[in-house]
Amino acid sequence: MISVRLCFDAQGKPADPDSEEALREILTDPQTLTWIDVDRDDLESLGPYEDLIHLHPLAIEDASSEHQRPIVSRYDGTVFLVLYELVRPERDEYIRGFPISFFVGKNYVVTARDVERSTLDDVAQRWQAFTQQVQNRSSGFLLYAIIDSIVDDYFPIVDLLGDRIEDIESDVLEADRMVSQRDIHQLRKELFEVRRVLAPGREVLNELIRRDTPLVDEQTINYFHDVYDHVLRVLDWLDAYREMAGTIFEMQMAMSSHQLDQTVRTLTVASIMLMVSSLIAGIYGMNFHRMPELGWTFGYPLALGLMLLCTALLYLYFRRRRWL
């Protein structure tokens, strides 16, 4: 099922095509502008308009793929591109990216995406307010408005990743809080996945800026430059966060190794102190008949005192060497 998100008639006034015939009439006029939204798995619903909306079979195949890499291509006057949007995680979920495909013609923009996982409800309102100022209701500028909204949603999610890194770093530095390597590894994995789906989008925007695309005029290219700069900023943050996550992982490993060394050192000191006491107890436990202290009244207290004295001297020695 398709949804008409935005529609302007030839006079530049908002229109509301409520039937297939009305939509066909709008699409027939090259002076109109229409934004059609469709589920990625329901592209066949555009069949009645295939003579007006030119969808190349290769583009449809790419749009139907869940793991399509961001690309930009031109097919008979239609620009096809794929970008990714980030979805905020719910409880016990991780940040994920989902593809959005664009079919851009002279008087239309078609978006194909996972409708239940994403929303672009605010784009139409922002578009109308923005175009009233610049008086530019072209498909290229509508494409910019949608992409700009998608890129703007990157920032709060990247900020969320930054907050998680700071929390984990604080927990690692505080010895009384345990941080599992699994948490750090999961964070590094999320950062890798987010960058993997966003980084190729930089090249897509670069193609729209530098390539001769008839649907994107000189004025619109200036706005795409702004979106391109935003994507570069997001990628720079992700690179910095990945380095920080790697540093935190190494720090956590070093601190775990240090704690293990401290534990082994403490156990070694305790073993040495017990070994001296065991040595004294072993000597007096050999049960020979001719031992000087066996018949002495103070032999037993002397043995215990010698054990305590040796243990105390060893404790002071190791404490002075900072082993305890």
C-alpha cells in the first residue's frame, strides 16, 4: 500500500489526491510535485503508475534488499539512491540501521523503506515551511529535505553512544564497579555497525554534489553541502568513539591484569608466612625421642611464639616492600 506524504499541484498549492485517478492526474503534469511513501516489501503496489514513475528493474532489486549498500545510480532520467537511517534502541535492544531507497524523477520522489521501523512524519511540515521561504518546490529540494531529516536524527543517537562510552569509562576507572568485557565488546560492535552503514552515505552525497545530476540544481547543491558536512561530523565522532572504546577495552584489560597481579602477590605473601609456620610445626612434629625441647615445660609456648614472631616479621617486611 502506498501513502502520499506530500503533493503540490501546478500552482504550487498543496493537493490531496484521494484516488488512483487523481494521483495519476497529478503525476502526469510535470509542474506538480509528489512524495510517495511505500513499504520496501510492497513495491509492486506502484504497478498502476509504472508508466509515470520509471522504476528500473535493477533499482527495484536493490530497493528490495535489506542489506543493500548505500549507492546512487541513474536510470533513464530517474535518480536512484540508497541511504540508511538509524533507529533508537528500545530496552535491551541495540542501535540498528535500516535502508531507505529513493526514486527521484522530475516531479516525484518515491521512498521505499521499512515503514513500521521508521517515521518521517515531520518532514512534510518542515518541507512546507522551508519551501515557503526559498520558493523552490523541486524534486531535488524535496530529496534534500528528507535526507536532511534522516541525517539530523543521527546526532541524538550518536550522542547516546557517547554517553554510554562515558558511563563505561567511569565504571572502569572506579575499582568498586565491575564492567564485563562483553559490554565493551558490544559497544565496539555497535560503533562498527553504525559506521559501516553510514560511511558509504558520504560518497552518495558527494556524488549528488559533484556529479552532473539534472534533478539537483546549483541552489540545492549548496544545501546538500550542509548535509554532507553533517555526515562528516557524525563520522568523525564515530571514529573518535571507536578509538575511545578501544582505549577503554585496553584499560580494562590492563586493570584486570593488575588486579590479578595484586591477588597473586597477596596469596604468595600469605603462602610464605604460612610456610614458615608450617616449617616450625613440621620440625616439632617429627616425633623423634631425643629432641631437646620435648621435655621442656616452655617448649610448646616457645614454638607458638616463634611462629607468631616469624609471621609478624615477614608481614612487616612485605608491608615495607609494598607487597601488601
